[in-house]
Amino acid sequence: MKKDWMKYAGSMQQLAYVRPVAYKEGRAKNMNAWEIKSGHMAFHVMADKCLDISDLSYKGMNMSFMAKPGLMGRGHYDTNGQEAQRSIMGGLLFTCGLETICAPCNVDGRDYPMHGRMRTTPAEHTGADAFFDGDEYVISVKGEMREAELFGENMVLRRTIETRLGSNSILVTDEIENQAFRPEPLMLLYHCNMGYPFLDETCELVLPVKKVSGREAFAEQHVDRWNWMDEPKPNEPEYVFLHDMAEDESGNTMAMVVNHGRELALCLEFNRKNLPYFMEWKSMASGDYALGLEPSNSSVYGKPYHISQDKVHYLQPFEKEVNQIRFTVLEGEEAIGNCRERMNKIKGES
């Protein structure tokens, strides 16, 4: 494969690359990122926002969700209560945690921002590379984010994002370590978001699900449509569905969003050992049209550990955990059908 590619392209940057970029205007001004192209896929990794993935396109078509405020760097209001909604730009992936994943609240005089602080934490010790590993061309970005406070927590998240030319796949590997000398709560949710034009009313969400319920009564009234998208509706409230997912003997499970009109799908794979919860955020509102898939180690009802210590996962001093999330673009009936078959096996169906 290496020689085949290089017969046509003396520089692999014709086919795939990782390049540092800095934004120069608007809310994104002075934010640093990496631009990555790998064959038909292109995406950006935000160096100044937890190495989260701000967008994904395939053959030039956008697949991810971007909120109305648009692309933006870190602002002073990012962790200030409800103002956080003005800084959540969406993206293919943004990281929620580590003290809390829930709505903003104040407990015993202490503020907990919406979805936590990790999503706005800049990366340190960063690096990027593009190289041949045998016949495979590998592109990777890595860095470290720290959530810490004087006399408080000291949590470190080390992240690597990797893709291989021709794979149509992105692998996110996180190692979380408690570097404090006391047990620390770890609440973590991976907010993975699809958007138009990939997301439209022809889309179906496919899961190896055992049970589905609505987060509140309004969502429960729409639970029969949890797996189908609708046309945008002005001022339509969001729905959140809770899914009890099946898994294979190793704890692996998956989700797939299929655009039937385009014969295109996005598959999400993860392991339930450290991420036993899975939520679906369905927003069919005009202008806020999105679908979010949310593997998590905490319930959507999760509160900061001061409220419910018995329900929150802890890391012991210098204990580590590793999570992997894989995104794969699937094109054509055969590839999508093969993914369905894998899900059926996870569910124990032939």
C-alpha cells in the first residue's frame, strides 16, 4: 500500500496530513487547533479545548453539529452557570466532567458549571505526527489536560486521537489519573453530536438496546420515536432518552446513525466497563437540530459528589482508568448491513 500510494503522490500530504492552525477572528480568535485530513475524512482537534473534535466531514459533507454561537475559544463565562450555553459550540465530540456532568448548580456555596470544566481546559504537552507504520499511514495528536485546585482535586486526562489513511475511523484514547493523595470523584460523559446535512429526517438511530425510557414525562410521550429523526420544528423542546444497552462478552457495544437517503452512517464504539450508561439527546428544534449520543460513567441524573456520594464513581490516589471511543464512517448498504449484524450478535440475535 505504501508504494502504491507513493507512486502517485510523492508527498503524502496530497492524501493525508495534520497541520497546526490558529484562528484569527470572531469568538474563535487566538484559539489553536490541528487540521486533519485522512483520505475522504477531514476534522479539527481543538488544542485549547480538551483536544475535543469540533467537526467531521466526509467527502466534503458535514456530519457533526455546530451550535448557534459557532466556533469559539475559551471565554471567561464558559464555566459561569447557565452562561455556559453560550460557549457550548457542539462538535463531533466534547468532553463533560470531571466533577460533574449535569446542569449548572450551586452546592454548599460551591458552583458546578454546566457539563463541567474539562471541555474548556487547554491541552499541555501536545504533539502531532504523521508517519508510516509498515504499510499503514498513521496520523495522531496527543496532549494532557489537568483539572486541579489548590487544596482540592488533581485529575489528569491524557488523550490521543489517531486515524489511519483509508480506515474512515477516528480512535480517541483517554487515560485518566488521580494525582491527588485522596480518593477523587470521576464523572465523565462523552458528548458525541451529529448534525445537518448528514442528520435529517431520513436518519435512523440503531442500538443494541434492551430498554428505553424518557428522562422526564415529556420525553416519555415521544419514546416511540426515539430511533427516528424528524423534520425541524420551531421551538420544539429537547428529548433525552435513557438506554439500557446490551454488550458482548468483553463489554463492547456500539451505536449507529444511518442516513437512509444517502446510504451513509456514523458508527460509535465503546466499552461499558467504565462507561455503563448511555443517553440520547434528540433536539429537533429549528436552528438547534442535532442528535447527541452520550456514553457515560454517570447517570444523566448525576449530581456533584457532595449530593450523592454513594452513586458517584471514585478513583483512588494515583489510580488510572483508560477509555476508548471509536468513530467510523460507513458508506453503502453492505458496510451498514455488516454493522447491523454485529449489533444483532451483541443482542444475542442471529
